[in-house]
Amino acid sequence: MLRKGCLLWFLLILLFAVNAEANVPVIVKVSSTVNISTIASLLNGSVLDSIPEANTYLLSLPNLPLLTSTLQLLGVQWIDANKFMTLPGIVPVAMLSVPANVAPDWYKYQPAMQLIRSNSAQAYSTGRAIVVADINSQVDYGHPALVGHLTSGYDFVANTSSSAATLNQSSAGFLDDQSSAGFLDQSSAGFLDQSSAGFLDNSRIGILSELLNPNEGYSHGTLCAGVIAAVAPDAMIMPLRAFDDNGNADAFTLAKAIRYAAQHGAQVLNMSFGTLKDVKVLREAIQYAQQKNVILIASAGNNNTSSPQYPASYSGVSGVAATDLLDHKGWFSNYGSSGVNVYLDAPGVNIISPYPGNRYSIVSGTSFSAPAVAGAVALVRSLKATNATSYVSNNVVKIDKQNPNYVGKLGVGRVDVLNAVKATAK
């Protein structure tokens, strides 16, 4: 009996401890006249964070409450969970060694950039006076390839502890800044065949394979910023850190980052992340940025599906799928269905871009297709303040013939930066 009694007390104590720590982050939107502290107290919780201009708040509550008629009468408009997600895995990456006397922007001459003719386009526009915000993980400010390309941004991670979105990464549907053994098997020889060994030989770039920082978000921000810098070298990149080095973020923080970009002068916003859930706080942030005349670019996702991913599938957002050097859909890339997910395509297979610590890496994923389009839009917007996306989308390369199984599912076509800029400059 004593043992049974001790066990019962132990279970009761454990249950109490679990319940005491069971508070969940909940997003609540209220009318402008409501005192949020009163609502939080009524729900037995506390206020964690706020988006004042949207009357939207992050609360810590014992559970996710229902939107009752009583709460509606008190001015609560909607309630939503701020869900948490952690990216999986530790995988090796393909790295490139670069001699000290090689120009830090050498990678802008890689085959993917030649295919979209971004270097030739820079004779017409370099993106000057345009700010491209990038919501991502931390950027290596000291990387030689990014020095002079970055403007002041903001770090949201210090006050962030949960995640409702994932960085778009292609291995197993998630890892696009990390190259698994399968990635190396599929890409090593093919990369050299398609891109010409001469490109690497002339640059004296050595291909390495080593295990560096295993965290999924560690390199993501630097890699995406590197693509933008290669396509639009005189645009200023605003790094907004919403993901930590483990690839964790949350919907509320992402919404704050989108709004921050719109409020602090960004004309173009790259979003190389996605969630399968249509989250109210994200949708409203997207609408806010559109009202501020921000051009929104997002990666389509890497699950090889036509299921919608957000923010790419929100109205007014240009979702970008990944293609290879032959204009075939990347094996991992999502595709569109009835206008969902994909508006444009750009190379996203075996892309070379800066990696933290003065290195470079070969990576794949729609995360690296989206910033190429963001860079193209920056070049056009530098010449004309309006309809920049239209100039890019009206001057693409049609790729339906190369993708007979995806006709009508890859948007309007693969971006051609030179054609877009020349059409704008007329």
C-alpha cells in the first residue's frame, strides 16, 4: 500500500508540474478599443509580444481558447495558435575552397547565373537605390562576398522561442542548405558536366566535402543574401533575422519581420521559407506589405507537390519554383496547380553561394530560386518604380516543352534577367 500511495503522489505531482508548464503561445487580434491586459487576465494568461498597428498580440495561455460569443462581445476578432516546429537532421555539406586572390564575387559567373543572363543585365541596371529585405537566419556580415551589400536590418531571434514555419530545404523535403549524401551522389558529377569544368578550373576553385556547422539554419541567411548580391550588386540587402541557427522561427515573429520590412523602406521582400498552414497573422502581414507597395517573392517549397505553401500561395505573392541548368523542374521543387504556389521559375539546383566563414557552398532548393527572382525584380524596379514584377514575368523563357509532365504547373516560365531589364530600359 505504501508503494502504491507513493506512486499515486508521484503521478499527481508530475501531472501538476506538466500542467503548470503547459502554457501555449496564442495569437489574438482585438479591436482598437480593447485593453489586451484585460483579455489576457480573463484567459488566465499574460502578454508576451505585440504588433500594435495591427492590434495583434502574442499571449501565453493555459490552452488554445475557443472564440466564444462572450470574447467577441469583448472585442476579440480572432484567435490562432503560434505553432512550433524544429528542422531535423545533421547532414554534410558540399564546400568550395577559394584562393585568397580570387574575387569574392567570382560565383556570379556560375552557369546558373549565365543561364538567366544576370551579368549581362547589369549593363542596364545594377539595382541601385533599391532595398531588398530578406527574412532569414543570421547573415555573415563579414563575408567578403557580402561586404558593401548589406544595410541595417533587425534581429528578432532574441525574443523568439517557437516556430510555425520551416526554411525551405530540399533533402527529405526540408534541407536545401545542407547537402546529404544523396545530394552529393546526384550532383557532383552532374554539376561538373553541366557547368563546365572550365568554370571551376579557371577560378581555381576546389571542391571539398566536409561536415561543418550541423544546424539547419546556420548558413541559410548568408546563402540567400549571396544570390541577391550576385544578381543585383548595387541593391542594398536588409537582413531580417527571424530564424535561429537551428532553423526555428514562429508565425508571430515572421509577421513582425514582414511588417518591419514594409515600414523601413524595403521595396522588395524575399521570403525563402514556408508553412503548409494558412496563418492569419502572416496573411495580414502580407496584405500590409502589399499596401506599402512592397514586391513580395517567396519560395514555392521542396516537397515535390502542388499542395499550397504559404506565403508563396498568398494572393499577390510571386511563388518561385526551382529548375536546373536544362530548365527541368528540380526533382524536389513544388509546382503549381490552378495558379497555386508557382508564378515564376529560377535555377535552384546546384547553386554556388557564400557560406559563413569566408567559404562558399553548393546548395539546392527553392530557397535559392526565390532570391534570384528578387534580385531580378530589384534591377527592374531600379529603372521603373511600378510594375516591376510584370516586366520580369512578361519576359521569361517558356519551359513547358522541357517539362511535359508539368505543363501549366510551373507558372509563366523561367526568369530571363537580361530580357526583363532590356524591356524596362526601352
